[in-house]
Amino acid sequence: MQNQLQDRQQLNDLMNGWMHRDLGEWDQLRNLFHPDGTIEITWFEGLASDFVNGSMRMGASDLRTKHLIASPAITFNDAGDKAILETNAIIIAENVKLNIGCECHNRFYDLAEKRNGVWKLFHRQSVYDIGTFTFPFGPVEVDQAIVTKYPREYAALAYLLEQSGFPLGRIFATRGSELEAKMKADGKRWLAA
């Protein structure tokens, strides 16, 4: 029981470590992932190390982000060395040059592995639940042709990313979608393997 409490605390700390991204603490962000760790989110798919490099570029742009992270729901495998974490989060973003922002509620869906006694992320994905635009200085015109290319649940975030030079390459999972069901089925197979 004590070991599982320690594991849960390490995994909770891992989820809260996402604040390193918002703070521009790139080495600490990189350390959340195993060397072969991968990530699939709106604007990036690939190795986590490459994601950190992309985040550095984003951090130097007009786009600002903040992530509010809840405590994860954790499911361990029988051996106790793999876990699925589903974590509610809120992504707040704004482009300071365009004076437009968004708030997007999502759930990170993470596969984590304990290697050499240390938990790190092996694969991060996201399910997008609901999102909206924000206007720090009052309404700004939004190009409906761009917004409507994306699912409503993350259309505001996608618009902001695209207008900031970080375009999306495909459609991502939304609450109750077939993509979410597939993601979770794949995760359960990974956990049982």
C-alpha cells in the first residue's frame, strides 16, 4: 500500500510538472518524459524532445499559454510499472498581438511507465471537451471559415494556434468521439501488454 501511495504521489507530481512549460523551464519539461516519449496534441505530434523545442519557439512568439491541471485519475497495471492517467485541465491562451484568446477544457490522457524506479510519461494525448474565445480588450473579428474547419470543442484553440503560426495537422479526439474511444481502447491494450 505504501508503495502505491508513493507511486500516486510521483504521478501527481508528474502531471503538475506541466507548469514547467508555462514557465519556460525547458529542461524540467523535457525531464517529464522518457527519452522515447511521444506526444500528440493539437499543434504537435512526435517525440517529446522535439515538442519541447517547439514549445521554446512558441514561448518566444506572441502566443502565451497557461495550463491549470487537476489531480489525475490513475489506473495501474498488475505489475505496478505502467499506468494510465486521465487528468482534467484548462488551457488558457492568448495572442498578445492579435488581442484574442481562448479557454479550452481538455483531459490529458497519458501513458506512464516506471523505469529504474522513476515514473515518466511514455505517451501524452488529449481529449478536448469544450472551448470558447476570450477577448481581453473587447470583441475582435474572427474568420468563420477558419473556425469551422475544426470541431467545436477546440475550434477557438485551433484558430488561435493557426493564427499564431502553429497549425494543426489533423482532427483530434473530442468528448464522446470515436477517436476518444479508440484512444482509450489502445491505452487499455497497452496497459495489459
